[in-house]
Amino acid sequence: MNLKVKEKDINVYDDVFKETDKDKRSENAQLATDNFYTLITKFYEKGWGQSFHFATRREGESFEDSILRHEHELALKLEMKKEDKVLDVGCGIMGPARNIAKFSGAQITGLTINQHQVDRAKELNKESGVSNLLNIQQGDFMQIPFPENSFDKMYAIEALCHAPNFDGVYEQIYSKLKPGGKACFYQWAMTDKYDPSNKEHVKAKEMIEYGNSICELKTIKEIDASLENSRFTIVETIDLAENVPDSDILWYSTLQSGWSLSQIRHTKLSRTLIGLMLRTFETLKVFPKGISKTQKVLLVAADGLVKGGELGIFTPMYRVLVEKK
């Protein structure tokens, strides 16, 4: 199990999130995100698959099929065509990009801040059967490393939550999009039910932020305000976690404790046994030092997401469709 974990990375990550001053934390947000994905990419791939995101899910639909449908719906929203040049902003290991390329025939370039993800994506792209449609670039989406007016379509799947500020990332995306081009984002957000004076709400929000390397989660209203301030023309906004009538299975169900194959790893017994195994192998130097602490970060993330979903104060799929006139 070749896990890219280094103790110094998890320590740097913790240092960033110990900073209580939001402005100072924001200065180091991209460093924290880079360290985070070096730490957890292999964990995500082993436990989640190659597409690191949530999806609406119907009764009788497998988790994998729901993820694929979610990606295809994004491609349809953008009306992707074979001749389109597309940028995946915050692409991870390009799981969604490979699926969307197969579905649409579009030329997709991925952008990620993390070099480990770049290397892993290149390996997987070669095996995909659509490697001729795929490319990947290491870079920061706050400074997208392409000329202006480069892409016909752009999208981000649960990635913009890592942006230190939305005004900056929206301006970057707008400038790299061709006139007449469209962009679609699935965004993490606190809903209108979030109450900053409610300690339980605040605790859940902080758990999601710490467990997922997010400087500060924005509310739907704050995201909308940034969109209004941008040069984009807003085509559609919708919270898919609340407004999809045929979504029968809760988006966070796979993170809940239970006795299905997907849920058993979140039971208290399973978590305890896995933690013990990781600490043992860490002591024996079979696994690198820092791996058990990384697991704890991911458990905080899972518990925070479930709590946010149960309270209705968080959504991972606020969908935004915009256009550059």
C-alpha cells in the first residue's frame, strides 16, 4: 500500500488550522491544500474511487453509477461537444475528467495544485482508453497558468471550497474562458439553515473545514454575492441536495455508520480496529509515521459532513451555471 504520507506534512497542515485569524489562515490556505492532498489522495482512491465527490442518488442505483450520472449531468449542462476545449479546475486525479471525456468526446485539461495527483492522473490516463483527449497541469487555480480566452467550457467539482476567496477564483475562471463559453461548478456551502450563533452548527462547520482543508466555508448567500459581483452572467443556481425530487438516498449516507458494505467502515468498532492497525504498522515502520494522524483527520471530515447533512446546514452540491457573454 504505497501511501504518500509524511509526518512533516500533517504537522504543517495542523499548524495552518491552529491559526484562529482567518486572514492569516487564508495566506497559507493553498499550502495546506497541497499538503492535504499529498496526505489523503491514496486514502480517497482506496475508499471512494477515482472521483472524489458526492452525488444525488436514486433507489436501486449504485454509488458508482450515481457518481457517473452526476458527472454526465454536468457535461450535459455545459453542452460539451467533441471540438470543445475544457478545463477541469481542481481536477484531483482526473476521475471525473476521464468519465466526461468518454461521454462527450471533449478535450479536457485538468488543473491541480498537487504534484502527487498530477503523477497519479498521468498513470490512470494512460490506462483510460481516452488518453488522447486528456492532459493535466500542476498549478494554482488562483493563478490559472493558461492564456486568456483559452477554453470553451470550464468546470469545478467540489474544488472551489479551497479558494482563499471566491472573487479571485471567479475572475481567473472568467478570464480564461472564451467569450460565449460556459462554466459549471458543484460547490460546498453552508445553507440558509446555518446559524452562526448555534454552537452545534459552528462545531459541524469547523469539523468539515479542518477535515477537508478548507480555510472557511462560505454560505450560499455569500457565494451568490460573489457571483453577482463577478463579470459572469448567471444562468442557473440550485442546491441539488434539497431540490432533486427523485433523489431517494441521502448524499451523506455512505459516511454514516451502518452494516452495509459501504457503511461498516464507519462503525465505532471498525474505526477502532483500523486505527489500532495503522498505529501498529506505524510503530513497526511498515507504514510511514503520520498515517494514523491522517486517518483521524479523515474521521473528523466524515463526522462533520454527516452532522452537517443531518442538520441540513451544509450542502456539497450547490450547482452554479454561468456564462461569459
